[in-house]
Amino acid sequence: MLHWFFYYSVCEFLEMPYLCIENKKRLNHMDELLKETVNATVNSRYPDMKPAARKLLEDILIRKEVSKGEIILQEGQIDHYIFVVGKGMLRQFYYKNGKDVTEHFSYESCIVMCIESLLKQEPSRIIIEALEEGVVYLIPFNKLLQLTETSWEINLFYRKILEYSLIVSQIKADSWRFETAHERYKRLMQTHPEIIKRAPLSHIASYLLMTPETLSRVRAGNL
């Protein structure tokens, strides 16, 4: 028994430098993804934000690794976070008449939130699901609000998030009101080709307010 103990102890000792190097590489990769995500997200809303303010954001982010099909926010749960996609794709959806309806898709560097639940701190009717294995960064809403009181750059960034959310909602509502099925699909291809490439067709169809059969005809050029 002593010989076996000595053997395994020596092996563990010899493997320690290798494990330390691998762990360091993994941590460096995680740090790189964090910085890349913050920079890409900030640049899409407020590109003039200085490095010091970006670091404030980095410091409050919570990393969450998600698996395909994982529900990140359940129906009836109160949203306490703004989500930023580091890697992968998320879907926001709700149930109506027993069927799930896709509200929104988000992928790398996109911001995701259930705005009514977040601002009112009420149970959400919207569900957030991971369509792919990936990494999501959570911004605690209470900590973000605290930063808005001490940093005008974070305050402006938060305002830009809300402004962008309102604009996207208006564009989507106008698309539903005024565009044909073919026009809605064409707009999605032009503005978000990643969704066409990566999301299941059934979810794309519900997002565009079509049946899967209608979407197939649109894609085939028969509508």
C-alpha cells in the first residue's frame, strides 16, 4: 500500500506543473473572451467609452456556461440580470394557445433582457433558452444601477441599451404591420444572417409570424 501511495503521490507531483499550465491557459482564454465580449458589446452601443469604464463593467460580470436547450430564465421568474452573449445563441419565447412563439434571437455580443420584468421586478412571461452550448455573461441589474450613479459613461451606456431596445421593438412591430412574409424573411437575411444559418427553421418561422410551411415556400421563392 505504501508503494502504491508513493507512486501516485509522485505522479500527482509530476503532473502538477502541466495542470497549472493548462489551468492558466484556460483562465487566459476566459479573460480574453470576457474582454472581447465587453468591447464588442460596448462598441455596438457606446464606442467612445474609455477603458476605465469598460473595466468597471468587466468587474461586475458573472460568467455562466450554458448547455444546448438550457433554460436561463423561466416563465414566472423575476429577471435580475442583463445578459450578454459571449458565445452561442439564445432565444426568447413565450407560450400562446399551447404553442411557443419566438420573440427574439441573440448571439455573440448581443444584449438580452426581459425588460418589463427587469424594470418592474415582476415575474417574466418571457422565457430565455440557449439554442447552442456557449457562454453568457450576467450583469447584475442592481450593481449596474449603482455604477450609473457614480460613472456618467456607464450611465450613458445604460441609456443606450434602453434606447436600442426601444428602436428594435419599433422596427419589429412595423415589420409585422407593414411587410409581407417574403419582405420579413428578406429583412432577416440582410440584418441577421447568423440567425438564418444557426437557428432551427421552426423557431425562425414563429419569429416571422409564419407557419413552417409558409417559410418553406418563401425560402423556395414560391411566395
